[in-house]
Amino acid sequence: MKKIGILNAEISKIIAESAHTDMIMIGDAGMPVPKGVKFIDLAVSEGIPGFLDVLEKVLEELHIEGAVIDLELKEKNPQYREKILKLLGDAKVEEIPHEELKAISKNCVAAIRTGEFTPYSNIILKSGVVF
């Protein structure tokens, strides 16, 4: 049995197999997942697991060079946006309209659905390299 880190086998495998520029989406309970994108459903009930919790654990294991978030967060929920930006640290963050984020998501290698009910709790992480 794995002792530390992400215990979910599918997420752990996706992270381990990620190459430079691969994209992984983490979304709220309502974020659609395009056909052909691996769907990892973690949602149990409202808020379980939470988006920020999942994002934090993925970022502990995945080296990213950037991220894409919903532009709507800036106006609709600036405090939540700040929590996301804090978790991302100095990673380059692009903010685009929700509809564009949904369009880009078709290029993700995987999409992780959380139980989050906070609107616009979606992110696409762009895998980086550690060297």
C-alpha cells in the first residue's frame, strides 16, 4: 500500500506519466468533461472532496509551469481566487473566460471532478519539467 502522497491510483498514475506541457483539469461538480478525456470522479457529496484540497495535493506531486483559471473568479469570488493563486505560488497563471476554459479542456489528458459547489472552481494545470 502506498504510504504517502496521493492514494488515488488513477490520479497518481496520471501525475507519474505527465510529460512537459501535458494538461490536467481539476473541476467543480458541474464542470463538463469532453469526450475522450480521462474522467476521474472523486465527487462524493456537496463539498466532498473540496476543490482546494484536491488542488493542493496534486500540486504537492505535480511540477507545473503554468495554470489556466476562470476569468469570472476575479469578479464573482475574488477571495476564492486569491486562495487558488496562493496555492499556485509563482506559477504563471492565465485567466480566460469560462467558455474558453471548457474549450481548452478537450486537450487535457485527464479531468478530475471534485464535490465542489463553488462556481468557477476549475483549473487546468500545465505540466512542467523539473530540470
